[in-house]
Amino acid sequence: MIRIIQQREKCIGCNACVEAADYRWRISRQDGKCTLVGGKEKRGFYSLLVDDHELEDNILAKDNCPVNIIQVVQL
């Protein structure tokens, strides 16, 4: 299992995470920021537990994020 964590308020909406893992990330039509699909918000951070098969794509999303607001933790 892996945990994906996003600090959404600091997102600049560059779309890099969507390009890396479009099944897990979406651009919001309301504010233009990226949204972690299925993520639950707690104190400004969105997080989600997913299976290991998503690891590679989401590490790419994390590495491509220019504002470093995505964390991927292998559990």
C-alpha cells in the first residue's frame, strides 16, 4: 500500500500530476487546482491509500510537481 498526500491550497494548477496519473488526478473546473481523486481532506491536506500498482505513476506526479506539494509514502 502507498499513501498519497497533497497540500492542495499551494497547487498552481500546472497539470503535471494529471499527465503522470490521469486516473488519480484531475483539474478542478471551479478553481483550476489539481484534485486528488478519492482523497479525504484533513487540516488542509488531502490523503488517500492506494495499491502498490499506482506507485510508479504517482512518484512521477510527485517528481514533476514544480511546487513540491505531493508526497508518496510506501507503507
